[in-house]
Amino acid sequence: MPPFLARLAGLLPKPLRPLVALLALAGCQDAARPAADERRVFRYNQPEALTSLDPAFARNQANSWAVSQLYNGLLELDSTLQPVPALARRYSISSDGRTYTFVLQSGVSFHDDPNVFGKPAKDDLLSMKVSRLVTARDFVYSFKRILDPATASSGGWIFRGKVLENPDGSISDTCFVAANDSTLRIHLKEPFIPFLGILTMPYAYVVPREAVEKYGKDFREHPVGTGPFQFKLWDEGNVLLYHRNPTYWRRDAKGRALPYLDAVAISFLPDRKTEFLTFQQGKLDFLSGIRAGSRDLIMYPDGTIREDFKGKFRVEKVPYLNTEYLGFQLDSTGLTGEQAAQGRALRDKRVRQALNYALNKPEMLTYILNRVGQAGTSGFVPAALPSFSQEKVPGYTFQPQKARQLLRAAGYGPQRPLRLRLSTVLERKEISEYLQKQWANVGVQVQIDINQSAAQQDLVDNGKVAFFSKSWLGDYPDAENYLALFYSPNFSPAGPDKTHFKSAAYDKLYDEARRTQDLAKRTALYQAMDRIVVEECPVISLYYDEVVRLTQNNVRGLTPNPMNQLLLERVYKQ
């Protein structure tokens, strides 16, 4: 083994060491670059399960991070979360807001794969290229694929209900049109202003038909994209290896080929303490979302960095498009027995408001979360989005006396205490116990029920629990994505309205907002909707999340954003 690989083996987590020699395979470097070394290998850990490398199934962060290194879409988000061209060189929107036209970059090819694209032609033996150029027809295929029930993609919702439909409600064959190899048109049934943001999602990445047809369901582990890195090996549960794409289409401002890294090595250590220790030992380059034990080790309760860790690595705390909340089921259909009785109590708005006023959210952040996050004292839309405004959308502050008054007005007090059950998951147990004590101070007795994540999801989606904890992580950076949780046509289980909140006034504002092209007017509509959410209180906004990212000091070019994306094409190590 070359000396640099021997050194690299010692730097990697144990599951990666037997496979480290794979980094020397063809594709890890090109003739114009010096020999690879460990400084051009980026190492991160994925503690949550990775289920697929197919962008059609990028429904969680683990899958999204993995596929974002392999694929591209028409658009991407810039540092301010605005959609900008990627594989689309430029785009235009018709005056009625219903037709989007994209002109593609020229000369972009899919990753080499001889199993998919066959052997090189005789006149191309020197380059040995076994790929082909991307055309508009590939996007038509990719978009229709995630809408096809046979694919069973979790991403069809990004187009369903938005693109052109037939009279019977089915998707029209003309919603996606390849006018020629380089021109794609998308036809919407009505204007939908956040549509460009939706097109930046991994679900909208382009895939080649030949690869999907060749590999079938095994495309999940044989990905072929256009991205900065290409697939090399996936030993599930142990290691995932990518090598630099030597024919990547993008260059930096100085004309240098991207990516700078030669490889990405992903480990799967499930234990967060082991993950943090491995990072401390310098065997991982990056961590995101540290857990309570490690957070207390690194930070004081006020969120500042402890002296022992200053300078050892970079600690970045940035806003995150995630609202942590408690929800009330306002529809009695799925509730039975004790849950139905609680549901009747919680349908009284005064009770919901009292439970909100009883909480000291800033104190909760300090004692439980080391001030990672911002107290939910405004509406449901998180602080990282432009429509957020505590002035224009004032929420609930800590007023226990007002909570007691509202409970008395609703008929509850020492002679008739309010008893509830909060359905949650283990990772929210500590917060739930803090809230339990706060409610006890105003005379409300709350029992905490801990469920497995899958069971909790089923109970909430199907309206079987009256009071529950949840979070909403933004799919795309527009307040509409959060406010959709209270739009009555979106009732769960099919839609995101988990509380079954219904308001004709709210629905009218929502319909108007998603058609309004004027930014200032749309922001005002968003804020009006958020004020209704505060007043009617179908949810308690606990806090607007922040993400803590730890990065080794020699890593450059890794920039956090409120979507917590992991973008590695411009990352390098000194």
C-alpha cells in the first residue's frame, strides 16, 4: 500500500480501513492532478440509516446528503437560499406564471458506466468515455418517473396538484415538454410562486432512463448522475465511497476543474458518543447536529464554547429551517376512549392558549438545549425565513397567571383539574419532562407517552392522539411550505395538516398568497396567515431550531445554510 494510503487508514474510522485501498482506483485522480493523499479525502459519518442513493427516495437528510454529491438539478440554492441556475443555463417564466422554460447547459454528461452506456465507440477508444450528454428528455423522464405510482417515490408531491392536469385530475402528458435537446418547458395548472424553490430539491435531480431500466430496483445502489462525485462502493452499514467525477461540468471562478477533493468516505457509526470521539481524534472532518451529551461537553448553558475546546475545531451555529412544535388534534374522527375525551378539552381554544402561556420557552432553551435555537415566541414560520417578524406576528410569552385565568374560564381548576397525555418520542423526553413541570405549575397534569418514531408517526398521521410533539423541517425555503400545515385541503394522512385545522379565512389567504407574484404583498399575506395560527393555536411553537456544525480547522469551503445542506464540490483541506 502506498505511504499516503497507510497514513489514511490510520485516520479513518475502523469500518473504513479494510476498504481504503479502493481510493487508489481509477477515477480518484486524473493526469493533470498530483497523486491523491488523505488531504483530498473528505470523511463524514452518517448515524441515521441510509436507504437509497436514488434521488426519487431522498425523503430524509441521510439520503439527501448522499445523493447531493452524485446528482444535479435544473436549479440550486445560493448562499441566501435563492434558486439560481445549475443544469439550467437560464430560465424564464410566462407572464401568467404558468409556463416555465429552461435552457440547459451544453456539454453536461452523465457519469461513466459501461454497464449502462455500453463500450466506447471505436473512434473514442482514447477517451474511453462510456456516458452520454444530458438532454431535456432526461428531465421529462425523471419528473414523470417520480409521479409514476410504479416507482413508489416519496417525491411525487412536488409536482402533484401543481402541474397541468387532465379534466379527471390525472397528470397531463403535456405538463413536461422537451421542445428540443436543450429546452425544457413545464406547464402548471395555475401560478405557484414557490415552484422554483421546489425544483432545487433532490427529488428533482436528473437521472438517465438507461440506468434505471438497466438496474431496476437496484438503481438505489448503482447510482448514475451528473454530480461532482461518482459512486464507487457501498458496503451497507459500514462504508460508502465516492470518487471525483473527472468530467464534471462545472469549474470555479479561476477556471479550475471542480471538485477539489478526490474522494468522499462516509462511515455509519450509529452511536453519537462514538461519532464525537472519532471526530475528536481527527478521523472525521465534519459533524452536524451534536446531541445533548456532546453539546454539554462543548458548550456552556448560555451557548458559548467551553475553554477546553476553543481553537481545536470550528463550531458554527446557524439558523435551521426547522420548527419544533406541539400539535393538537382538532378532529375527533380518529380519537377513541381517553384520547377522545382529551380531544374535546383541547378543542377549546382557551385551553390551547393556556398551555402555550404556561411555557417559559427561553428558559427551556437555556437549561435543556444550551441556547441552540430561538424561542418560539412568534408564529409557526421559522426565524430563518424573510416573512418571520416578532413585531408583525407576536406570539405567546411566559404568562402563567394568564394561563390560569384562561383555564378557569374554560372550566378547569383545583376542583376539576385538566388531565392530558402528551405523545412523543425518546429524543424529546427531556424537553417533554420540562414542559410537564411548567404545566403542573398552572394546575395541568400531563402524562408523557414515549413511542417509537414509526409508531409516533402513524399515530399523528392518522389522528389517533389528541396531543403530540412534532417537528417540521422545511422542504424548500419558502414560508408557504410551513403554512401548508394549516391549509384544510392538506388534511393528513395524505397531507401535512396533522392537526386538521380548518379555517375558511385562512384557506382564502393561502390560495391568494401562492398566486401572488409581488414579494411584499405575498410576505404580508404570509404574516396574516401566521397571525391566525397564533390566535387559533392549533400548535405550540416551542422553538425555531439552529444547527451546530463542527468542522476540523483544516477544512475550507464548507459553508452552512439554513437548509443544512452538505455541498462538497468546492470543499478542500489544507
